[in-house]
Amino acid sequence: MRDSYTETMQAAGVRKALRRPMDRYELSRAFRYAMSGREDAAVGGVAALIDDEYRAFGHVSLTKYAVAIPGAAILRHIDSQRVVNPQSYQTTVSGSGAELVENTFRPDLFIDALRSRSVVMSLGAQSAGGLQGDVQIPRMLTTSSGYWVTTSGSNPVVSGAITESEGTFDASPLIVAPAQVGALGKISRQLLLQGGELVDQVIANDVAQVLGTAIDIAVIAGPGTGGQPTGITALAGVGTTSGTSFSYATSIAAPQAVANANAIINRRALGWALPPAMAGKLAQIAKGAGFVLDGNADGGLINGHRALASTNVPAATAIFGDWSQALILSWGDDANIEIEFNPYSLFGTGDVVYRAILSCNVAIRHPLSFNIVGSIT
């Protein structure tokens, strides 16, 4: 997903004069517009305008109860550091009479669900969007060779011929087709009608965090079955190191294996991913005057490389790698997320069921760019 309204709107072809209103984009109004079958533009406001612009430039939905949402409209609430100012006074009441005290609405103190930490993008995984057909990624197996030219006889001006050499390519290039990841959620009609920053934040968090966590798990440990991508731990060709009696030497062996395979492509994307329990364990294993992991159960540094902890990583496992070689691909136009509603399933309660779907997949360009330290004890 794009990280700014301007980039998203430029990619969609939205006219420049219409980009400024993006700051007033409300997810709750987009939801209500879709619930109306995209017939009540007044309810949708800016969301209806943006949805119309996407459709004018080729976006197609399968039903009328779907709305195209810019990725920036989701990311705005995930990355926002803004705090809604509370009222200027507070009242504390003890004993009787509590019924007479007005409630103070504090959206800045909203209690979200506990979620696992997504780490692959933070470590340097790459993303590419706007794809249409299946993606074929050629992969070079061997390179051509350099050749030192000798002089011919006693005449230093006359040189010998360069020996010809050619690089070779994988006969079976990496072909990636779109897979589907979705989230099915429910929101009360009352909350949706109230609108406001809190409602938008709830929707954005739920959609982005659920899909983001699913993609994070797919990159790390996708099994390649049941419609799921093939992640690092299930991919043939990924290097392995035994984690039994994990020591400082073990923390050197994994990066060394990647380096020996000439599989470090981007040194800035080198790092470790491990579960919190393993991070805590490594933070207690002595390394001379210090510890194998300079940090705590949330992560830190291992031999100068970043280490991020997440429950998305399988237990008793740590993964070292050049994370730029993990590629997250998404298909469709730049309205990456489409939300569709079932207006009938909860007719009796008035609550709204929505479904968010993203067409994406994972590709690991060089398996040897990763090394799995398993069975950590």
C-alpha cells in the first residue's frame, strides 16, 4: 500500500484539484456509502468521490456493495501520532451520585485488541503492487567470469584473446500467481453512524493489522498449502544451523553461512527475526563480558545486526537473512483494499458484516539469503 495520499491519488489518476480533500477522508463514511449500494453519494462524501475516481480509471467491483479504499486511508490511522485532545476538565466521583456525572469520551484512550508484531517490512522486505498477470521472475544461477588478458610474445601492444564465458539462468524461473488473503469483521450500526476519528481508527486497525499479520506470517512460515504462500521456513534451499546449546558461535555461524553463499545482496536489510521467548533466552546467554543478544525479549542487536521479536516466528526458531530478498507482491490497481458488505446477514440487529480482500503473494528471490537456526534450547 502507498504511504501518502498524493502518491496514491497520482497512481489512480485522480485529478490534482481533488487531492487536497483526502485529509477529510472518513472510513466510516466509505462504509456507509457501500452499504447504500453506492447510491447515496451524500453519505459517502469524499469517500464516494474517490471511489468514483477509481472506477473512472478502470477499477471494477463484483457487487454494488463494495467500495475501493486508498491504501493511504488505512495507513493514515496506523501511523498517525495525533492525539485527540480531551476535554479541559475531569470529574472524579466516589460514593453515590455517579449517575449525575457526564461521561467523558476519550478516543485517545481506546483499548485495542492485543496483536502480534509484524516484523518483515521493518527488517527490509520489499513490496511491489499494481500487478495484473502472473509474475515471472528470472533468476541467474551463475555469472560470467573475468579473464586476465596476456600479452602476445615480446610485443606488449598485442594482446591475447579473452576467453568467452556466459552466465546461466534457472531453467524454471520463479513464477508467482496471486493468492487471496481476507478478513471478515463486524461493526455495530450505532458505532458506524457515530463516525469520527475513533471509528476510523478501529476500522483501519482491524483491517490493516489483520491482513498485515497474515502477510507477515506468510513470509516467515507460510506452509505453501491451503492457499497460503510458501514462506522461509518451508522453502527448499534455505540454509539451516542447529540451535541446540545456542552460543555466541551459533550467532556467528548463521550470518557466515549466508555470506559464504554470496547471498548478501543488501547489507542494510540484514537482521534476525525470532520469537520473544527466544529473544529473552539469548539475552541471558553469556558472550564474554556481554550477552549474545544485546537487548531484551522485545529484540535488540545480535553481533551488530538488528533482532526483532514477534510471535509470528515459530517457537524455538531464529531466522537470519537479507530481508530485501523477501518480496511481497500485490495485484490490482492502487486501490489495494476493497471492502464489501453483506447487507442482509445481520438484518435483525442492524450490525454490519464486512469483508476485506487483498490479492497478494510472497516470493523469496534467493533462498540462500536466509538461514534458519532451529531447535533452540
